[in-house]
Amino acid sequence: FYWDAESRAAVPLCARPECEHDNETCDAHAGYENQVIRLQYYGGWLYLIGVEDTGDVCVWRISSDGSTWKKVGILANIQGKGLNDSLIHRGYAYYILTNGASAEDGTKLYRLCLNGKEDGELVYAGKSYAGAELKLGAYGNALYIRDNHLTADGYSGNLLKYEIHDGTVETVAEQIWRSWTV
């Protein structure tokens, strides 16, 4: 839907004048019955990142009018794991997940090339905390990872900067745990 602020109405994103917008033949119908993690516009396409019933996290490329869908690839299988966040940036789908409830299981950052010619790849592995909440942001050639977690003293967190071209990681802020903007 498109939100028209002036009329305060949600309007289906369908350009077909004959369409009633009430069934799956409407171009505004998402046609995706599973869990949607992210819907993002990038490079003239809509990209949907969602979790299938099998636990596969898939990336779908959708034409801007909604008429054409293509599965780009499978990012990972998260059966029994926690997917925290994802985004599309500089030709890749990125996703971050924690593999379990303990620090030994770790946090993993993966990416999948949107041209569909490569499988997903692990690009960063770091320590994790039980109950960690991980969020991604992007700016220029960097991804920013916010790692919020509960400690014995309360909530804490760090902001990490991951350079997408060389894979280096640095801590840019410590002891943050709520809002942040890149």
C-alpha cells in the first residue's frame, strides 16, 4: 500500500484500472504467505527477505509493479536460530543472526549477491551474548552493527563498523544500547 498523507488513506500499489484489488490477481497482492523480514526498494526493484516454512531465509526480487517475482537465492536456514536483522546495500542482501543462546555460538553476518550467481557467504563472525538484539545500518561502504545485550549490570551494547570491501571490523562506540542513527 501507498499512504496518501493528504487524504489519510492507504491506496493499493496497483496500476491496473480494471483491478478490484480484492484477490491474488492484484499486482499489489504480495503473494507471500510466510514471515516477511524486510521489504526494501533498491536499484529499480523491490526486494523481499522472508522466512519460508522450511526455515530458509530467501531473497525475492519483485518488479516495481508487482507483476514479476524471482527468487534470488537462499541466505541461510535459521531453523532453531534467531534472525535479528537484514538489509539490502550496494548489490548485496545482508543478514545477521545469532546461532544460539550462548556466547560460544556466536553472531554471524552473511551476504548474498543480488545478481543470483553466488551462494550466501559468511563475511563476519563475532562473539555473542545470550539474548542479544542485533541491528544493521548502512552508509557508504560500511555496515554498522548494533549489539545490545543484557549484562549483570543491566543493558549494554556496542556499535561496530564493518567495511564491506576489505572485511575489517572496528568498534566505533561502546556502552550504547538504544537508539542510534547512521
